[in-house]
Amino acid sequence: MPFAPQVRDATEAIQQVPTLVAELTDLLQAPAGWLVLAAFFFWLLVNKDFSHIFNVLERKERRRFEHLDLYVTKPELADEESVKVLRDLRDAHYFKIATGIYAEKRLRSALIALHNRTSHLVNWGQIRRAYPYINANDSGMVTIRELTGFERVSYWYNQFVGYTSLLLAAGILTLFFFSGSKTFTSLAWGVGGTLFVVFFALFVFAQNWPALAAKQIKRELAKLEPEEQGT
């Protein structure tokens, strides 16, 4: 029968599964085994090509805006009021591609004015991080709202956890250097643990970047107001 070789190969592969599971269990009995397993999955993740997924999403988004552009460029076939809305959506889309911020007409104009006023110190990346704290008033000017009570507690909690984590990382590294015997396991726990805690601290500090960016923009706006009133 033509399927006999395939059935035999599949049967042999299934019979190898218990042996593989037993070997993997033995490997994970030691901390070094977990390190090897983590390194394998990290290698697999890095070397896996996920570009086709993003290409499909990108092509779908591109086709949507191609249809939108086609509709907008034929005013004789389009509704006049709808064209105004669609033009604003199209401009907001390209503004997001350029800056990473989705903003419709009034807010977009306010953000551009903010960048023009503070571009000597504030870039689009900082404006994007501070976006949750940005409001545009009726005159088209940007204002930075105050942090809420919960946001203030979160900010100082993140600062505390971040600096505590850095102290813990320094303690782990110090213990490793002054430990009597240095084995592969102690190296993995000492250096690996230190790097993990440092990266965790950086992640925690990054949670405060939006608030820090908002504070910087607010300071710059406060400096500019007296100068603009005097001119």
C-alpha cells in the first residue's frame, strides 16, 4: 500500500515522544536546564519570520486608504460633507505615520503649533509620550493637565520600585563576586539575575516617561508664556 511507509514513520515518531518527554524532564531538574530551554525558545522567537503577518495587515490598510484617496479625488462623485470628514481622516492617518500620534484637525493643529514653539527642546517623541496628558483648548493651544492623585501615587511607586530593583541588582552582583566557589550555576544566577533585575528596573522607570515628558513640556510652555506676552 502506498501509505504504509508514512504510517510506519508516524508510528515510530509517536513512540519516540515518551523518551523525549523523559529526557526533557531530566534536563529541567537542574537550573541550567531551564536556562538552556529559555535560550532555545529565545533563539526560536528571534529566528522566526513573522513579517508575512505584518505584510498582510499593511496591505489591507494600504488598500483601505487607496479607496479613500480615490473617493476624495473625485468630488463630482462624492458627497461634499463626507469629503471633508474623509480628508481629515486621511490627514490624521498620515500624521500618525509621521509622528506616531493619531490626532484629528483641531488637536493636530495644536500639536503642530506646540512643536513649532518648543522644537528647540521638545521633539515629536516626547510629545507622543506626553500625549495622555495633553489637551487642546478652544483657542487651539496645548495645555498639560495635572496628574491625578492615583497617577501621582503610581509615579512615586514606580520610582521606589525602580531604585529598589537597582539596589537589589547591585546586591546580587556583589554576592556573586564575593561568593567562595563560582560554578556555571552560580554564574547563571549571578549575572543572569543581575541583568534580569536591571531590565526590570528600566521597564519600571519607562512607565514614568509619559509623566516626565509632560512635565518637561509644561515647564517649557511656562517659560514661553512671559516671552510671548512681552512681544
